[in-house]
Amino acid sequence: MLPSKTLPDAEFLLLGDSHALAIRDAASSRAVPIVGGMLEGGRNLNIAFHRRAGQDVVFDDPRVDVLYRDHLASLGIDRIGDLTIPLLCTVGMNIHYLSGMGFWDGLTLVDRPDARFLSYAALTETVRALISGALDFYGDVASMGLRTFSVLPPRRTPNTSTNSRPDFFLALEDIVGELVEQAGATVIDHRSVSLDDAGDLKAEFRHPNSSDDVHGSEAFGGLILSEMLERIHPSPR
């Protein structure tokens, strides 16, 4: 068995979808020691992708599980329950995908005669089902006593990659954030810094590749990294 201790200089363990890449890149550029990164595409980390195994989790996809265990080994542990540094996780936060799904065709969040009205409560319960696996994951690691964080994705809507609906995207930011918090994670809400006066993502936080209208830039990753480090090492007040 590997020793149950973490590397002394690792700030946190990062597990997630493609939104983890910007955070990973920012940490690398700033020489901030973290372990982890992207495990799998976000749409594969929404419903039933793992199982609890005592003080550990096992990913259903063997390839993902091997990658996950490599990250644990880098920290000198063989089960996540022995983690002594914070966990930052982005699973369930692929709101661009969730807000672009065909579930919402013909539906409106504002009661009007030309479309079927979907209440906030109904939307919440639908989303709870759509990300049930992610919520179970947060609940599992939080119940192990881990200090667990998640983060809202960059606001990239509307976009052509997923055809996300802006009205649903904005509603899901709040709903998904609330559900993940209820599951046991602390959600980093960057919107007061990352958005301009019109409520759009500031240019410097958008991915530099113009064909990528879903992800954030390395500067966005740096924003999240700075927030995580502040949570880990609070500035004296």
C-alpha cells in the first residue's frame, strides 16, 4: 500500500472535465504545484460514472480510473479518502452542454402563450436528474471529510458548439451551483470578476482560439487558481 500522505508542496488535487485544462495550464505557467487535470469529457461525468468503495471511488471507465489512480499515486496515496489537501472538481459543471440539450426545445422560463412554460422547480428537478452522478460524486467525497470545491464554468453563451440557450444557461448557473453546494462542495463563483457590465465574459477570459466558444483562457484558469489559493491560504484581514 502506498503511504497515506500527500506531497508537501501540492496545493490541491484537480479532477474534472475539459474546463480543468485552463486551471492546469495556469498552474503550470505560474509554477504552482498541483496534481490532476482533465479526466474525461464533461458529458460523460454527469450520470452514473463511478461507485463508492469504502474510503475511495472507482470510475466505471477503466481508462479514467487508471488516470485517477495515477494522480493519487503522485500524492503518495491509493485512495481519495486519505487526501489531506483540498479537492477542486469540475464534474457536473458542463452547463454549456446542459443548456443546449434538446430537452428545452419548445419550452420557456417565462410564461407566454407561444411556448410551454417550465417552472424553476421543474427545471431544478430535471437538472438534478441530468447530473445525478456528479452530485453523487460530490456527496461521496464530502462524506469522506474532504475539503471539496467546485467552480462555475466561464459564461460562453450563446455558442455554436452546443447551441446553448442563453436563458437556460443563466438559470442553470444558479441551479447547478446550488445543487453542487447542497451535495457538499463549496462552489467558486467568479462572475463578479469575470463578467463585464453587460453580463458577458470579458474578452481576456475567453479561449484565444476563436473556434472555441465554450472554454475559458489561461487567464480565466489563473482567476480560479488565485481564488483557490486564497481559500487555502487566506490573506490576513
